[in-house]
Amino acid sequence: MQIRPRKRMGFLLIALAPLFLWNPDIAVFDLLPDVIGYVLLSLGLSSLSYLNHHFEESAKRFHRMVAISAARLAFVIVLFGLVNHVDRPTTMLLGNFVFGVLELMTLLPAYHHFFEGLIYAGSRVGVGQSVFRPTAAGRFWSLMIKRQSEFDGSRAVTVTESFSFMTALFAVLKVALNVLPEFTVLTEHSERVINLYPYVWLFRVAAVLLGALVGIVWLLLALRYYIGVLRDRALVDALHAQYMRDIYPNKDLFVAKQYKLGSFFLLLGMMLSLDLPMDGINILPDFLCALCLAAGVLALRYYAPAWKASVSVLGAYAFASGIEYFWQIRYFRIEGFEAQAALGGAEATDAYTVSVVLSAICSVLFVLSVLGVLGCLRDVIRSHTGYEVKHVDMQTYGRMNALHKQLTRGLVPVLIMSIVCAAGGIAYTVMLPYAGMGGEWYRVLASLWWVIDLFFGVVLVVVFSEKNNDIMEQLHNRYMLAGVTTDKQTE
């Protein structure tokens, strides 16, 4: 099934994204989650990404920003759920710094390719007044950007070039203002400098006020620019016509790109299925795995008839694993029980019995979720791998059938490893109260079981990645043999 472009080629979603991106973070808290803005940008670029390589690269990086911003939300849960209050300031600095670097490495190229894609697309179709009109204060921008306009070779700087510079500056300032106040924790244990950490909230408030001012200015410029592009009917209609003429008839191109998007979320979900326990609490909550797997299945919904059943199971898995994660926090943090307390009877034993039951339920749902995902991949294999010919003889049919069976059989090891991982997760929960170095053999095994369980999880990720690459290779082979020709291939 081909995907029809949105009426306005996704520019409406792109115009809404700044509403969730302009606000500064308060320490690690984001009142308007950036992940929503990056999801809107990713959806807005879903059709544009087929038109030229700049849009395609931008879409790839905004997909990564969805994962990074989602991981930042998970970091907040870990920070206040697992890290003790003594280590929390240093962990906050480390987390903000690491995520800030990752965001700049991903976000700056994403915006750069987006605006270059607009310039390139407008140049190809010969319209785009909203993209190529000269910007105000042209002399200032000529000094700042120091290059000629890409539209007509003149020295006039276009509004796209000036707004691209402002967006890059805003992204850098937003990260810097979020990270800099946290560096005051480094003065807390230093004898040579004044301890500034008691005043960290003053620095945070100052950073938030300055960041809000910069963000509001950028938001107004962004809305003005994106609404201008949205209202440029000549540009939007020309891009829509190019899409319908060059992209829409090519079915294989859609399958290959959608599978690439879906496989990204599926592989990310498998990686998030790894169990990394800290004091009995998994620092990678399983509901994140379920959500990523659901996103991957939704990306493949046009080509997998069983996607609704798979999403339903994944929804149940996300709900159950969320309850399990809350119960872990309640048992180890709120109630303050030790794992060994479950052996002493009474309330601790009852609570830990609930943990074992929840672990068993989540493990079963995990296996069913993987089974549903593999069912969707099987549908993709049967319908979109191999090659297309107008008249299929028995010999050709036999070769394609053998290829489909080979790829389908390759999914069996993934299912087997998922069952092993699920069983390992239950075993870890059951053995945790007996964990302790030395003594009986089963105590030593219980202490080391999390390493064994982690090994099983890594094997699952490696096996899934290998089989996923096999399917991707066959999709690309079919795509190349179909002789699809687009603007990106003729540039």
C-alpha cells in the first residue's frame, strides 16, 4: 500500500512542533515534553523525506531525537526513583551534559538538512517565495552567514538562511542554559573555590528566565516562517504534484522506507528489553520496550494485516509492566524492604509474592508481544521480499517460496531467545531474596543470575538485529530490481 501525502505535505505538523520545543528545561524537568515536538517533526517529514536526500537525512535525525528525548524522560524516572539524594546532584549534571551533547550532535544536522532540503526543493520546482524572499537586516545577516544566496547568486540573504542560523543558535543556547547551572555541584567538595551549589536554584531561575526570553523570540520567528511556508500554495502544490508524479506510483520505495523506520523502533524496543537491575529495580522499565515495539508495528501497519492484534498485546504488556515497575519501587523504595526480607514472612513475603506473579505475567506478555511482532515481519516477508515478475512460472515461484521460508525460519531463533529471556527474568525475581556472595551454591547463582539474564538479552538483540538485516537486504534487493527512479537517485 502506498502512503498518500498529507494535504499540506506535513507542513502543518512542522509548524506545530515549535510550540513544544521553545520552553527551557527546569533542571531535568520539561513542562512541554520535547519528544512531542520531535514526533510532530518526524510525522511532518514522512512525505517530504521521499523528495530529496536533505529531507531524508533530516527525518532520520529527528527520529533519533525522538529516541533521545524519550530516553531523557526515562532518565528522570531513574534519577528520582533509583539514585539516592546524595548522588543525585552529580548524576543530574552528568545526565544533562551527556544528553545535551547527544542532542546537539543530532539536532544541529537535522535542522541544517531540513532547511537545505527546503532550498533545494524550491529550486527544483522553481517556486517558493516564502523560502527565498530576502530577510530583513540583510547587511547584518550577510556578515553573520558570509555566503551568497543559493537562490539567485546574489548577496541577499534569504529568510531561510537567517532562520536556519537563528535555530542553530537557539538549540545551542537551550542546551547550554540547561547544563551550566548544574556545574555548581563541582564546587561543593572543593576547598579552593567558594561552594556555589547552595545557590543552584538562583542560577537555574536565571537560566530559565533567559531561556524563556530566547525561546519566545525563536517561537515567534518560527511561527512566522512556518506559517509563511504553509500559506505558500505555489510551493506546497508543486511539492505535492512532484510527490504524486515521481514517488506515489513506486510501491517498493514505500515498503523499503517504512520498514527501515519500523525496524529502527523494533530494534530499539529489543534493546530496551535488557534487564539492568539496581537494588532489585530495573533501570530500563519494560514499558519503554513495549512502547517502542508498538511504534515499530504501527510503522508497518500498511503491510502487516495482523498489526492490530500485535498492538493490543503490546498495550497489555505496557500496562502490566508499568504496574510491575511501580510495585518494584513501592517494595524497595517506599516500603524500604530488603530483598532478603521476603524470606522472613509476613508483609514482605506477601509483597514479594505479588512481584513474582507480576514478573510471570509480564514475561508471558513479552513472549506474546515478540510473537506478534514476528507475525508482522512474516507478513512483510511473504508480501514484499523476493522480486516481482509479470508472469510467474513454477521455477520462479519455487525460488521465491524457498526464500520466504528461509527468512521466516530465521525468525524462530528470535522467538526461542525471547522465551529464554522471559524465563530468565522470572528466575531472577524468584532467586533475588537468596542473593548473597559466599555460602551455598544457590546463593552464588542467585547473585550472578542477573549477569546470565543480561547475556541472554544481549543474544536476543544480536539475533534479532541479524535477522532484521536479512529482511532489510531482501527488501532493498527487490527495490533495486524494481527499477524505481526518484529525484534522489538522479541528483
